[in-house]
Amino acid sequence: MTAVAERPKPFVFPEYCKGCARCIGACPKDCITLGKEINPQTGLIPVVIDLTLCNGCGLCISACPEPFGLRPQGEEAAFELQDPAKLLGPRPFDVPVPEPRPNTTIPLPAREPLITKGTYAAAIGALLAGCRHVYGYPITPSTEGAELMAKVLPKLDGVFIQAVSEVATVNIMYGAGGAGQRCITFTSSPGFSLMLEGISYMIGSEVPAVFVNVMRGGPGLGNIAPEQADIKLVCRGLGHGNTHAIVLAPATPQEMLDIAMLSFELAFKYRNPVIILGDGYLGQMTGQVRLPRQMVKPGIPEWAVYGDRSHRGNLICSIDLSEADLEQHNVHLNAKYDRMRAEEQRADAYRCDDADILIVACNTPSQLAKSAIQELRGKGQKVGLFRPITLWPFPIDALLPLLPRMKRLVVVEASAGQLEDEVRLALSHAGVHAPPPISHVRRMGGILPQQREIVQHVLGLEEVH
Ligand code: SF4
Ligand code: SF4
């Protein structure tokens, strides 16, 4: 009598099992049951097999839609597929083992200042910071920055892609930033809203990138005139989770360039997105812009998922299924936010030495406030300007020493109080529970606070006194 070879029984490979349960329905012996434990590598719950009654019929293997979900015992070697080195062998191309590639700088000749608009200045700043990857979806009033990049980058071995949407844009940036590349996008308020989920992913997986949000009137599609009503969004609402990013608020085309260069430095220093928050007027405003005397040739950071041997083992991912691990990751991120708070506050003070009324304003409204201050000084008013350059972290350390002399604070802004909320929150966190009385000059809907309105408001304060 010929012996019948025993048919191989199955085993489940948890990393490939999607938990679809088709094998459970296929098994005539009820050997397979739903699992109870999440596989930490996939986030899914693989099935469990008890082979006591198994006759090796193979129906479960046939039913499994995953090529490696269920396999006959004896094929364990196939699992070496997990290891790219065993699967692919040595790299077929002759890549030199890369040297560490830190950033270097290249000196630039002195040249005459440019007269250019804010969006162009930010684009030039990004190029000088070594950015060669620009992705975006056009939206007024930010589009010119991307347009300039689209013209220039092909001549600089760079990449410009007009993505199909803002959602696509931010996810391309996720990939480019994860590869250690310096990338930037130009967008405006509604487009920025669409990018928030991806920004949360990038913050979670510590991927650097620079986002230029040239704010326009909202809510909704609003209009294309300047507003500052995204302050809440960038300071308090960067997508889901415990997210923060350094937010820089330029006030002139020169600052658009300087801050664009700085933003890349900060993004890679902290492995975190950085937001440049402009307004529609600043984006279109033309001004004198002096170029720096050096530009950056970026290296490749050690953490990058980059196509060479030394970066081969790197992984960037924003999922962390273990609650304990995710809490630790949040602790790590919050420690980073604390370092940003301690080291990256930036502010500018104008005529504050003898001031007893302090205007707080940023972006274009700060320029209008300066003009109002000059007029008020001519009328004998001791008024100064405190201009936060970082909106997050708020530069409270520079504001606190000014407070004891101040009789009043006046927040001038093109929103319904979003900057004032940041001021009040920063004061509260600093333990200043009885600050000088705070009043405001606000416009919305694409209208900036006017010099005349600021002057009238401050003179009205004096009358109240
Ligand atoms: S080989 Fe047949 S009996 Fe064994 S677990 Fe699969 S379906 Fe069930
Ligand atoms: S059929 Fe395959 S993927 Fe689906 S539960 Fe069974 S082993 Fe997992």
C-alpha cells in the first residue's frame, strides 16, 4: 500500500494577514478564528490558527487574497522577503559610500538691491537657502512665488510640480522632506486649510518643510484681499494632534527673503515644518530687497530616507499604535516645542524707549502702525510698536520688559482678535494677570486697519485718561 504524503498544513504570517476572515469561512474544520491582538507592524488583527483538527486541505490558503497571508508550512524562507537586503541583494549600481554631507555655504558677489514683490522675495530666499523642490497648487494672492519657481527651477536642476490639489501638494512635500530635501510651497488661506492634515503628519514624523501662507480674506473662499485671520490656525490649529510649528510673520519684502532663508535653517534644525505667514498686501507689495553675501548648498541629513547606502535603513512614519510609545513620542515632540519656545522667539521694537502706549501689530498692519506712530509722535504722544516676528512661539520675553512703563496696549490687526488672543494667552502663561488695559483697532474682510483709524483710536485713549 502506497503511503499518502501528508499535505502541508498552513501557517499565518501576521505581517501579511489583513484580518479579512475569508480563511475562516473557507476552513471546513473550524481551525481558524479571529485574533484578538493588534499586530504592531500593521495595525491590523491577524487571524489565529489551531492546527489540531487541520487536515491540510489547503482551502484556507486558496481563499486568502494575500500572497503571503497564509502559506504551507515549509515555506518560511519566503519570509525573508521582509529583508530588502536578502530580497534584492547588494545594490546593483555603484554608489560611493557617501561622506557625511553637512550644509556648506557659497559666497556671493555684492550686487545692487532688487526691487521686487514679497512673494518673489520669498522665492528668491528659498532658492538661496538651497531649496530646489517646489510643489503647489495655484491660489491668489500667493501664485507668483510658485510661478517664479516654475520658471527658474528647471535651469537649476530643481523640481517644480503643480500638483492636482493642496492635499497632493502637502503629501509630495512629505515625501521630499522625508528624503531630506529642502522644499517649499506657496499657498493662501483656503489652500492652507487643505494642507493641515498633511502638516500634522509631517510634524508627527518630524519632516521639515516650509509653507508660505499669504493670508487672504475669509472665512470660506472669502476674497483675495489681505487679512490676518489665519493666526489662530497656524498658532493653535495645525491639524490634529499635539502639533506646533514655528510661525514667522514678515512685514516687508526684505523680510520675506530673510525669513525664507531662516525658515529652512529652523525647519531642519528642529525637523519640523515652518510656516511663513504673510498677508495678501505683503505678497504683492514691491520693495527694495538686498541679497545676502552667501547662499546655502544643503547636505543630506543622517535621518533622511535617501537613496544611498548610508541612509538605507531609515524609516519615516507617523503611526505609533502602542499607546505608551505614542505618549513618549508626544513627550519628545513637546520637549522640542519647549526648545523652540526658549530659543526661537523673535520680535522687533520701534520707538519703545520712552513709550507709554504700546501698539502690538505684525505683517502689513505693523507698517501702517509705524506711520501712525510717526504722526502721533508729532502730536506729542509717546507711542511705540512691538512687532512679533514669531507668532509662535510668541516673543513674550521681549514684551515683558516693556510692560512696566505702559499705560495702554493697543492691538492693531486685520482679524477679529486673533493676534490679541495670542497676546493675552502669552501674558497669561507668563503670569501677567493684570496687564495694562488692552484695546484694539480691527478690520476684517480684506480691509487693513488704516493709519487714520489707529491715530484716532490712540488719541481717543488719551481723552479717556
Ligand atoms: S488547511 Fe484546511 S483544515 Fe487546515 S486550516 Fe486550512 S482550511 Fe482548515
Ligand atoms: S484570508 Fe488571509 S488575509 Fe484574510 S484573515 Fe485569513 S490569513 Fe488573513
